[in-house]
Amino acid sequence: MPRQLSYRHALREAFDEELARDPMVVLMGEEVAQYNGAYKVTEGLWEKWGDKRIVDTPISEAGFIGMGVGASMLGVRPVMELMFWSFYTVAWDQIINNGGMVRYMSGGKIHCPIVVRGPANGGTGVGATHSHTPENIMAGFPGMKVVCPSTAYDAKGLMKTAIRDNDPVMFMESTALYGELWDVPSNDEIPGGELIIPFGVADIKRVGTDITLIAHGRAVITCLKAAEILEAEHGIHAEVVDIRTVRPLDEDTILDSVTKTHRAIYVEEGKPFCGVGAQIAYMIQNRVFDELDAPVQRVCSLDAPAIYSPPLEKIQIPYPEVIVAKALSIC
Amino acid sequence: MATLTAPSAKHADAPINQKLTPSDKVALHRQMVRIRAFEQLSIQHYQGGKMGGFLHLYIGQESVAVGTISLLGENDHVITAYRDHGHALASGMNMNECMAELFGKATGCSKGKGGSMHYFAPDKNYWGGHGIVAGQTPLGLGLAYGLKYQDKKGCALCYLGDGAVNQGAFHESLNLASLWNLPVIYIIENNGYSMGTSQRRSSAYKSCLAERAEGYNIDWEQFNGEDIYEVRARTQVAIERAHNESRPSVLEIATYRWEGHSVADANKMKYRTKEEVERYQAEHDPIQVWKRNLLQEGAATEAELKAIDKEAWKEAEDSAEFAKNSPYPTPESIFEDVYWEVDNKTESGSSGRHFFND
């Protein structure tokens, strides 16, 4: 029986291993220490590692994230939790202008090994202010890396890479996935002794021949459900490509898949305007136009601020049936 | 004829100033004169179309950067805002790299990627050069955090203008600095104007801006910045507090900028009078104040100080020649210094696409 871990436990294991490996790694954020994390991602770490390594901050995102950026310039490696990624708006200047730009503006004299992490998803009934999905926005800044794992396995492997990376990494999780279980081998089952997933390497989560569903984060899971329906009810074999990191982006895996299936849909929980899918749809038509048997399609959240009303919120975010309908429209 | 304000024997006699040898004192003068020559020459080249963007000049404020930075040791760090030429030169950056940066040349301190507001020299503990008002204040806090985390006895001097005290990031930084006992010293260089808006029109305060530190239980002081003796004596107290007690301070240092907010400040003679500017130039010029100290103490002669002026101008002119003769960055270099992992050709930098130009 392979070992199963929840998404949050997998992240916690990544933190624990990296805290042990590198004394410069510090976890900080609101309620991450004594409270054990608002979503219990950091549960038990303060007890194990103490005040120096696991730091409760005041509700002061611009202050503590800017502080983390400054500390990283001196060699500290802060992993900073936004209780919701939605709170990036109050730390915007520190994340973008300082974290994102200081390497360039200093002509490469400074680098900024920070991780800013937390859940970036809607669908939990918390309204527009707490439901932002800014992966397309953050990926719009050269200098940033954007990581959106869809499984516990990927979450662990990508988090370990994020902490070791010397560039600012925007790591976006999902509260809807924190409790989900996946196979995550323990280190003694892994050649090399630890789970590390490089950035810029997509993962084919399901092999298919008729259409490519491309996604990141929780939308990957939605695509897998849609693929099951497509196969069971329509005999359509969908391939599901999880890009895992938005920037850097593994274009080759996408293009190889589309070259095989000749049809593609990008699925994301973000909004359509200048979404991740817009960039990828452009890339597909630009590079493999002649391979396409239909225009590239997108399924995004419906283009309005996140609505509160629970039944409507459910249909604002991509769900399997809407992906199935979109697939049928081009198959 | 206008007279300079009187020196304070009290500050000249402070232990930290008693340690200064005559040649140390002359070196402080040389630093101020170099900064002024560099900036006065940069105006000429700005007006001659050799550089773009903004040019925020420090002329009139030199004693603050030179006095405070002269106190720093191996584990003490400096970070400032966009009026950064003085702090950069005082931290030991050379005129060539600074002038070339203004000209947008590859030999500039930031390879022509930062410009006037974004000078950096981490090897000299100088961390910029930041363009957004008060944006550097959490970074200064982070430098202090980094020092404390690594158990190093040091401090971070984080400079800001009087306009920056109204930004939220500064207040968040003060709270964290005090809460976590971080050795950061915020130095408000109060030149009276946040761009074209006077202090009275922009800030609410009781006695002064630094007093806001009181609410965060941070020690603070307000003093005059035109005499290096006073700047050094009173800043040293804060440095010792940071080194020995790991506690922050807020210092508000009164100073005056002779030029506009930037060279592009079209209204620089509208929000203040010509008489006000001339009075500061005649009575409160920090270079003249220090020169008088040197002459009165016999630390230098008129002839020696004239020679220093001349050397500084020669150095500035040479730096402009260096800048003029330097190449612009290559188009390929646009994509360098974006990602550490790409520049260093690591595995992480080699997988996936990082740049999206076609």
C-alpha cells in the first residue's frame, strides 16, 4: 500500500525537510506558529523548530513581506505565508517592486531567494476579496516564478525546489485541496532520497489521444473528472497536461500533446482576460497552427468578481460538465 | 554678509568626534565636496541631454549621509530612497560607476539597468537606491532582521524623506522593529518638502515627525543636520543602542535641499521663496559649516581645501568622460539579471521557458 498524504501534510513535510537542511530557512506569516496555521499547513512546526525558525507575524503583510525581502538580500531564505493569496494586494509594492525588481535594477548584484505562499482559490464562500487567483498577474512580471501544484506529490516536490531556488517564487495552493489525499512516497522509497520536482516541467496526469486539456492548480483535478466523463459517456480520450509551473513554462509538453491530439482547451480558475490560457492559446496557434483541427478553447471562471451566493459560486468556477460541453463543441 | 550658524562645542567634544584625527576630518570634507561636485556636474550633463528620467539631487544635505555613514563598521548597512547619490558615494562607491549609471551605460553600477534612483553596492553594505517613497523602509527592517538572525552585531541605517513618513509601509516597519527588537535606525532627512508640498501641508504632528515613534515605543531624536559633529554625535547614540540593545531608533535630521525635488521640478521656485533658498545656501551650507570648523581648528588650510575642491571636480569630470566613452548595454543584456537561476545556468534555470518574446 503506497503511503498517502494530504496536500497540507505534504507541504508540511517539505518545510520540515528544508528547515532541517538549511538553517537560513525561516517560515513566517500570520498564525503560522503558535496557532498552527490558519489552514493547519504548518501544524506542529513551531513546537519542533521554535521561535527563531517559525515566526508569527502581526497582520502586516507589507511590513513582514518587505522585511523578508530585505532579509533575503542578506542570505536569509524566508518562506512567507499569505493567509490568503488575495492579501497580496496590501503587499503589492514589496512583492513586485522590491522582491521582483531588485535583482534587475541592481544589475544582478542582489538576488532574492524568497517564497511567498498560501491558498489562491475561490469556491469557499468568502466573497470577492478573499477569492483571487493572481497567477496570471504574478507571471506577468519577468523575474517572478509562479508555481501552482495540483496534487500533494507535486506540492511537496515543488515546494522543496521553491525553497532552494534563488529567485522569488510565488507558490499558490488551494484550500479546496488541502485535505485531499494522494500517493506521496516516503524518502526511503525514492531514488536519491528525496522528492524534488524541477520547475518548468509539466506532467501528463492522464494519457489520451483525442483532445488535450491543459491546466494548473485545482483546475487539473477538474479536468481529470471531465476526462472521465468524456471517456465514459462520449468515448473521447482526453489527455490532461498539468503545467505545474506557470513561469517558467514547459511549452514542449503542451505542444507535443496538441500535436498528437490536434485539439486543446485551457482550463483555469482565473478570469479570462489576459489569463494564463490566453498566453498558452496564443503559443499553441503560433507554433503548431497546422496541427490544429479546431480553434483552441478556454474554460475560465465566469468573468465577474467572485460571487458569494453558494450555488452560483459553484457555477462561476470551472466544473467538469462545462469542460465536457466545451470539448464536445470541438470534437 | 550672512554668517554661518555657530558650531556646538558640545558635539565637537563628543567621544566619537574626539576620536577623529585632523586627516579624518579632512576626509569628511572631501566626501561632501566630492558628492557636490558629482551632482553639480551631473546637472550639466542632464541638461545637455546625456541622461534620461529623474535626477534627484542631494545638494545641501551632504552632511547627513557623510556624517552618519562615517560611523559605520563591518556589519552596519545602508539603504535609502531615490535621492541616493550622496549615500552611495559616502558608502564608498566610485564616481565612474555612478556617473556611467546616469548615462545609462554598461559600466554603470547597475549596468545601466537602474538609473539615478537605483544605485546598489552590496559589497559595500549599500543596498540601494529605491524608487518608491517608503518602499525601502521594510527592506531596511529586513537587513536588521538578517543581522539579528545571523547573530551579527550590526545595524541598518534606513534613510527616508519627510514625505515618506505618511506611507503605511513605514508605520508597519516601525511596529515590527519595536515588536521584534530589530537594530534598524530610521533616519528621516527632513528637508521640509515632500516634492512641492511643505511639511505643514502634508503631515499631522505634535512637535515633530520623529515623535510618531513614541507610539511604537521607539527612542527618537530630532536634531540639526548641517554640522557633521552633531550628526555624528547624536547618530552614534542610536548606533550603540542598536549594537548593544538591539533596539531601533528614529532620528529626524533637519536639512535642506537646494535644488528642486528632481531636476524636472518645474515649480521649484513656486512652493518656496528665492529668499528661503538663498538663506539656507548662505547660512546653513554643510560644506561651509564644516570648512569653518576645519579652519578654526587648524585641521586644514584654505589652500589645502581649495586643492580638495579642485581634485573633486577633476574626479567628477573624469567620471563624465568615462561615462561618455563607455558602451551602452547590449540588446542581449536586457535578458540578463532577471533570473539568478537562468544567469547561473542551473537546472532550475534551464528547464521550461522563462522569457516570452514571440
